[in-house]
Amino acid sequence: MPSSAKKVQHKATAPAAPLRSMTGYALVRSQTTAGELTIALRSVNHRGLDLHFHHASELAPFENAMRDLLKQNIGRGHIEIRASLNKEEAAAGLACNSQRLRQYVALFQELNSELGLQAKPDLNALFSLPGVLDGVQEVNPLRDEFGVELESALAACIRELNAYREREGCELLRALETEVAELEEQAAEIAAIRSGAIDHFQNRLRERLQNLLGDSGLPESRLVEEAALLADKSDIQEELTRLTVHANELRGILERGGEVGKRLDFLLQEMNREANTTLSKTSGIGDAGLTITSLGLAIKANIERMREQALNLE
């Protein structure tokens, strides 16, 4: 790498709004008036907010309220919501159906006599027969106060999930800042090489103009237009400027924080186009071109790694 290349250094700064990964997990258990409530949230990458509920039918009346709460606090991701309610079963909630038990015993004795057997009924076995032990606990719908308790538990679970996602977001932020710093250093090195390789660009432009001048039928105005077009196609200053502007905008997006994933993806596509154009313009200009090619490919690798990381950001 040329020693004249200027190193670009930036300090990592905390984003103004939390930067969150789309991957996370949280679980909360809470005692409610209806029993122990367990809520688990798992999130992975997704283009939008995709909510999937898994719970017993008795919790269905509260699903809309849960959905609203999730939408208010999570921007993007495939979210699995699992909720279960463990109700305590009281021993007094069971009763023996004496009439049904007597019917079973009568049938047992009748068959015992017909078959000439001396067997005796087993009470434990009789208790296991259908209808002998009936649950008398009333099944009541969950009340509104449980809905408040459920929303409180869900809110706590969302906070835990977002805290997990923010911790991962901080790791992604550091990785992205490292990549963009490397990209800026490599772009600065290309700019330094370009300054020393202007003669190569001019020589290539001169050769192309000579080829055009060989056509005596070309009017002077057209020749001027072609010369300007070739000059533009031979230099990479515009691409380097755009690449630097895009890198600064990328840093600004990271510093502002919030939901950055989609904006980063679009910006990185633009940066990749500038890198491709730089590579196409610098082929065939000798050793300087080979060095620029090496740096350009490194920039493309930086961009690709940033795109992979950005895919996991909310």
C-alpha cells in the first residue's frame, strides 16, 4: 500500500436512539390472579414485523391487546409469542360419582357370578374408569384484571427482549464502524494513487482521441463532445467523492440509530455500484491500476460484510 495514503480515523459514538439486532430471546414468569403466567418471545430476521402467537384458546380474547403492545415496542422481525397459564388444581375440586361407581360394581358382580369367578373388585381400578371421578371445579372465563396482569407481564418480556437485541445491536455497531473505517482508509489510498496516476489516465485519453481523429469525417463539435465524454469515463474522482459521501451518510445513520436496517441496505447497494465503476475505469493503467484493483476489491469485501451485518439490524 502507498505510504502517502492518509489514514482516516473516527471515534465510535453511541447512537442517539437504540440500535437493535433482530435476533433475541426473553422469558418472563408472573403470578396472576388466575395462576402462574409464562410468556416467551423469540425473534429472528424478517423484512417487516411478523407476529406468530402460540397459546391456549382461553388466552385468545387478549391477543389483540398483546398484538398492539408488541407493535408499539418492536419495529421489525419474525416474533414468536408463546404464552401459557398454569392454574392450580385443588384436591377439593374432585368428587366421586357414587351412582356410576355402583353401576360398575353391579356389572362386575353380575359377570363374576355368570363366569363362576371369585374375583374381588379393585377400588383403585374402579376410580380410573370413565365418569367415576368428576372434576367439579367451575371453568370460568378469565376476567379483565387478568388482562391487565397479562399486559404487564408481556411489557416486561418485551423490555427484556429489546435489552437483549440492543446488546447485540451494540456488537453490530462496533463491527460496522470497523468496516466503514477500513473502507474510508482504502478509498483515501485510492485517491492518493489516482493523484500519482493522472498521467496514465491522460495517456489513455490521448490514445482514444487519436483513434477518433483518424476519422476525418468527424466534425469538431462532435470531437469536443467525445473528448469530454472520454475524460469523464477515464477518471475516478467522481466515484471516490460519492463513496466518501456515502460513507459519511452511513456513519450518520448509525449515529442517529433507531430502525436503520433498510436504509443501510439501500445505501450499501449504492456504495457497491461506485466500487464497481471504480474497478471498471482503472483496468489497463499499469501497476497503479493493479493496486487500485486490489483496494477496490477490499472495499467490495467491506461492503459485503456490512450488508450481511445490516440484514440483522431492525
